[in-house]
Amino acid sequence: MDGTATLWFDEELASCSLADKRLDRRLRQLVGRMGGSIGASIPLACQDWANTKAAYPVLLERPRRGG
């Protein structure tokens, strides 16, 4: 990724805090994949079964309340 993409991710996801640091990392990876495949299904954007399977825990994560 170039510097512009990194800044965009940082700005958009700065306030995002999932329950696990691994989920935070996966979220950023997923946003990158989905951003590069606008309009594609999750399996198509993720390109393989392992990445598709890894996307779903991120999507199913409930936001934490109260900081």
C-alpha cells in the first residue's frame, strides 16, 4: 500500500477498537481487500477460503461499550 492508503485507513479506523488486537489487524486487512474490490462479494474480494473465513469473525464482532 502507498502512503495515501495508509493514511486513509488510519483516519477511518482510528477509533475502532475490537476485543482482540488480531481482529484489529484483520479488520484493516479486510478493509484493504474490500477497498480494492468495490462491489465484489466477500469471497471474491478475499480471493481464497482462508482469508474469507478470517473475515467473518471481524464482521460478527460486537462493538465494546464504555471505553
